[in-house]
Amino acid sequence: MAKMSVGGKKGSSIFSGFRALGLYSNHLPHVVRFHKKHREFYIVTAVGQCFHTYNVKKLGIVAVSNALPADIACLAADRMLVYAAHGKVVSAFAKNTQVVHTYEGHQADVHLLLPFGDHLISVDKENVVIVWDVESEDTYLRISFDNASFEVRAVMHPSTYLNKILFGSSQGSLQLWNIKSNKLLYMFPGWASAVTVLQQTPGVDVVGVGLASGQIIIHNIKFNETLMKFQQDWGPITALSFRTDGHPIMAAGSPVGHIGLWDLEEKKLVGQMRDAHTTAIAGLTFLHAEPLLITNGADNAIRVWIFDVAGGEGRLLRFRMGHSAPPNKIQHYNQSGQHILSAGQDGTLQSFSVVHERFNKSLGHGSLNKKKAKKKSVIHDTAKLPPITTFASESARQSDWDGIVACHQGFLVATTWNYQKSSMGAHKLEPERFNKNRALNVHATAVDVTSCGNFAVIALSSGHIDVYNMQSGLHRGQYGKDRAHSGPVRGVAVDALNQLTVSAGADKLVKIWKFTSKELLHTDNLPASPASTLLHRDSGMLALALDDFTISIFDMETKRTVRRFSGQRGTFSPDGRWLHLVDCFLVDAAAVSISFSPTGNFLASSHVDTLGIYLWSNNALCSLVSLRPLPADYEPTVVMLPGTCPIKGKCVLYMCTHGRSLEMSEYMSPAQLEKQLITLSLLPDSRWKNLLQLDIIKKRNKPQEPPKVPKAAPFFIPTIPGLIPQFALPDTSSEQSKVVNLGVLAQKSRFYLQLEDALDSNLYEDPVGLLKEMGPSAIDSELRVLAPDMGGDIRVMQSFLKMISTMLLLKRDFDLAQAYLALFLKLHLRIIADHPSLMEEAERVQELLEETWTSTQTLLNQSMCLLSYIKSALL
């Protein structure tokens, strides 16, 4: 997925666009492709500025194309490429992802595409038809029609008609053209209604024509003869398709979501698939030689139907479905962070998986009477509930009873839902004080479920707060003698141990109650009315988003406001640390709801007029993110939603001129923060920690008995010359000497030479760097050869002690200085005691060590004291 920013390379230092969930289809018809090598059918659907490719077997997503600068207006495909029209431009995609050809030349938006061998035919809204050469991107032919007499609405290639194209118009007439010779071959007068669909039938010379009047014409274009007519009463024909598996069945789509099935032999209607989609049928396709029908619509759904039962109607085999209207609220379900509950304006409650789409599921549409809803279907259910405005969930007892409670728009009754059963629950929670008078202008405004999953707390616009048992659905009390607040309750929450309940109302009051006795413990005033609340149970911090666009943090333990921030509504991070302004970025559409994953890996968001849920990955989990304070005049940069990209030209120019001033430079930590601070090395412990125990480690790892290599016999066994053949015995008199030649060790090492040079220059960076590259055994060998009996020199040993003094003075690589000095003293302590120059240098090193450690110990004691006070004191 692409993520671009306007102000610089990175719009957000914490979050990066990852992917979108719940987007499957829009109002454009799908395209079916067949892969000869895989022997498999694929479906291509348009979603905004990109298209998705699914396999038909499992409806699993195979590829997502790179985003285009504008929304896709038309889709088409051939054996090799997928063509997408956006504005006045047509782009050709290879491998379902990358743009390989671009066709520019239209003066108006393109709305029809037809691949035609090595050519591509495109039609724009000014009635101009252009035939392109696919490979060279050149214009092969241009045809202009008069809008008044022939406005092109449909185009197709009749099977076996070489170089012939059939056009359908909004005036109802048809024209057959030869695009090679650029000649009009024949004009069909039509049927006094606009042509909406042209589709090839299984028979040669015969095409299906769908009209705006709802009429379907089966016409022979060779003899200009109408073979049969059908009439649908659901409005204009939106799509046509014919079965090719031996059954003479035609499927016709309608604007109301119904599909009509017609028998072409008996010339009659044999079946109706009502409510196949909640919106108009955008595309219909029968797979070749298979009893499968693929449909898609603007309700954000793809469905595969199979015709394997008697009666002619298809049954739903598999589907992919998202919200058909924008979500109102999203929230992560349980602590795994893998499922997101989403309540949409279409009235459904759905669950989307961040792992794989096969784990998605719909909990259905709310209804006051589930039995009647099953009989009448959701569309015709007169008792269906309005959309969900807010909900709360808890998975602790999901195997025993319902774990989700939802409030509905303008509705008093709160409903329960069961996640495991994927359906509406058993209870409808309604207080008895109103005597089920639905005419009252009272509705549920906020809800929370306790962490144990046994109780639900529901707040009303009348100021009442009620408690219900989740298992039985019975009323278990209310807060306050008459009501909890004098106005609508905007938020309610229960702490992690079911000890306290906190509520916030439009009366600008925050109240804390005892959960069991319902006793009021504390009341606090707010500077403005709260719009919503969110409790972080682990820390006991309550965030309140106020109507004056500020956020207040209320501590449940101390019962006072501890922070105030100016900003928008927010969400707690899982550890309760992030709510303040540590990062800021803009998106194209205003956010309606956001939810932070309990594991902290994703931030999920839903936006105005968008059907999907967008995931933003948390960069702080996989890299170090410096959360520096933002300046007061900081202007956030625009970040496109995952799967979209900015318009070319304007945004690129803006980035070039303003990118440097708005982009925040990346912080690079220096090798040493301050000269007064001790800096440790970044080497692993194995490189220096075991230097003193190296002899013990070697002795422990030494094998008890050396391995014996069998002596290989020669190919020709040697013999002693003579009359009697005798084998020659090996000569064991001369054995290899085990005395080590010390002359080999007389050669000075690179480290030794650098120590000698440092005596004059007093620069010890090179020898220290050389030691940092060595392993423990090499360091031990280098320090041993510094002694005079091993070919070394007293002056070189003195230079080594000066190197340690320099490291202590600079306060860098403090751990290495300690380890190297300890090994040096262990190896050469007697030599140091016998030479005054070495003793004098060793005493200087000792003074530096005592001075450095005294200051370090003082700072550590101060830090420990402050930490102990913070842990024990009640702030």
C-alpha cells in the first residue's frame, strides 16, 4: 500500500499506512479472467483508486494493484492485461499490480472499455471512440458520434465477427462497425428505449440487449430478427449473462438488487433471486461451462452462487462482504488484537480480521423479533433496529453467554450480541420505569461491560444509569436515587476490579460511584460538557473529550484531573502512555472512530464517507522513534489513506518547495552525550566480561584425550629388496620436536607497534579501536606478549597503562577499561611491583578510578533515592 505525505518524506514518525480492511467492490461491474497455466478463474473488482484480484475457488485476495491518481471509472481485461480508466486516461496493468502502458488522448472522461485482440477500444462522455494499439500506445482509429442522434452507452464484439464492433446508444439504436476499414456496416433501429447492456449469447450471430425500460431482447444481428423478448418490472437492466454448461438460462440484473432467471427454450421466467444485493446489481457473470454465477454490487459485496438444486434458483456458495454504509464505531475485540468489531450505518455489526479475510464474519442486523426477521428477511423486517451508535464488548465469558452490548440510534432498548454464534443475543435490555413507552424521547447513549463479563452498565439520555446481568438480562439496580445526572450521560465505565463506576454527563460533572452499593463517592466539575469518555483500566486513567476541543485526564485513584490537552478526541495506547501530542498527521477524510490494538501493533481508523477500516502500523515496535515535543506552530502534513496516493503535479511541486522547511530531521545520537557522563561500549558481554576467567574456560573445554587419526595404509606397501619378500616397517626413530620456536613470537604485532607510537604522540584511539575488534583469546595473547620475558618492553607496558588512563579521563568505553586493566594486573602484577615507573603509572590510574567511581556512585545513590520516593509516595 502506498503512503505519501505533502509536507515531506514522512507524515508521521509513529504510524505508517499498512492496509485497508472491508473493501471489496463498488458500483462498477467486475471482470472475470481465466489463467490457462493455473487453470483457474479470477475476479477483478474496482475499489476506489485501485482494483483487487480474487480467486473464485476461495474468494481469497490474490493481488492489489498500485493506486491510480483518481478513482477508477471503468474496468476491462484480456488474457495479459487489466485496463482501468481514470478521468481522461486509461492505464494497462501487468501482473495485476504494475502500470505498463498509459493511453492519453481523450478530451473527456472515459466510461467504456473493450479489449479487442491487439487493440483497445475506449469511449468517453463526449461520444468519441478511440481504438488504441496496445503495445505502441498509438491511436489506430478515432470515431466521433453525434450526441443528439447516437450517444454510445454500450459496446461489444460479436463472436466470430472479424474486425466488427457493435455499439448501443441511449436513443435505442444499434450500429455495427468495421474498425479496420472504418465503415458503418449496418444500423439497427432499436426498440424505442435506451440500450443499457450488450451481451454475447452462446449462439453465434445472437446477442442479448438490455434496455432501460426493463425489456430484454434476444436479437439475431445477421438477419436483423428479434428471436424473443422478456420484460422485468424492476427497472432498467443492469447486467446480463448466459449459462454455458448445457442449461439455456439467462440471468438479468436490476437496480433493486434482484436477479431474474429466464429459460430461453421455454421462453419464461423460471426463478427469482430476490435481494441478492442490497443495491443495484453491478455485474453478472456465469463461469464458462460451470454452474457458478458471480455477482457484485455497490453494497461492497462479492457473491458466488451455485446452481445445484432443483427449481432453477442459485444458492449462496461463498461471499466477501463489508459495510454498505460508513462505520459509526470500531473497536478491537479481546486481547489478541486480531479482530476488529465495526458497527455501520447500514445497521450491521461485523468483525474484520487483520490476519486473513476468511476469518471475517457478520453478526447480522439488529431486530426486535429475530424469528420474524428470519422469515421475512432483513430487508422486509418491520421490527429491525436502527444503526448501532456505540457498543462495548468483553470476551471473558463469551463461551457462556453474550459478551457484546450495543446502543442504537434514537432507541431506548440496548441489545446483546454473541460473538461466537455470530448473531444477535438473547436479551434486550430496557428499564421498566418507562413502561416500554417507545414514544418518549429517551435513548441509550453510553454502555460498558465489566471486565468479568457478568454485568452491563447502560447510560440514558434522561440521566439514568442502569446495571443489568449479562447472563439473565435482569435489571440489577441504578445509580442515584432518582437519576445519576441532570442531563444526558455522555460516558460510563467500570474499573478493572469492579470496585468503582465513573460517569460523565452533559451537566459538566464527573461522578465516581461504588459499583456494588451504587453509593456516590466523589463529584468533580468539568470546564465544558464531555462529548465522549474512555477508561484505561490498567492505569485507572479516564480520558474525557470535551466540547471545547480539549482532552482532560482524570485519575480514578486520586480522584482529580491530572492533565489537560488541547486537541481532538483520542484513544489510549495499550500501555496507557500515549494520549498527549507526540505525533500529528492529517488525512483526506475526517476520522469517525479509532481503536488501538491491545498488542500495540496497529491503529485502526474509520473515516467519513468511506466504507473500509484502515490500519496504521506502529513504527515504535520495530524501530526507535524519538518522541520529541512538537512546536506550538506545527502544521501537520497530509497522509493519504492506505491504498491511495496523491494527485501528480501539485503535490510533487508542493513537496519540492516546502518539504525542507516542514520535514523534521532525524535525530542521530552522538558517541558521547556529555563529557561529564560515563559512556559504556556497545560491545557484547562475551567480548570482555570473561577475560579474567579465560584460563578456566579453556581448561574446562579442553578434551580429556586428543582424537586419534587412523593411519592410512599406502596403495603400494613398501618392501625390502632381497630374495625373500619382506615388508618395510615405518621409521619411528625421528619424531617431530615439541619445542616451540620462540623466534616466531619475536615479530611485533600491530597492537604492540601502535602502543610504541603512542608513547610519542600520546594518541590512543587506534590501539583501543584495535582491541575492540579482537576476541577474548586474541586480547589475552596481546597482553601477555607485553612482558619482557615474552619479547616485550617496560616502556610498552607503561604505554598500556597510559592508554587506560586516557580512557578513564575521556570517560568512554568505561566497561572495557575496567576489563582490560583487570586482565593486565592479573598477568603482570609482579613486574609492575618491581619497576618504579610502572608503579607510578599504576597509582595514577588508581586515582582516576577512585575519582570516577565516587562521582558515579553519588549519582546512582541520588537516582535510587528519587526512585524509592516515587514508588512509595502517593502523588
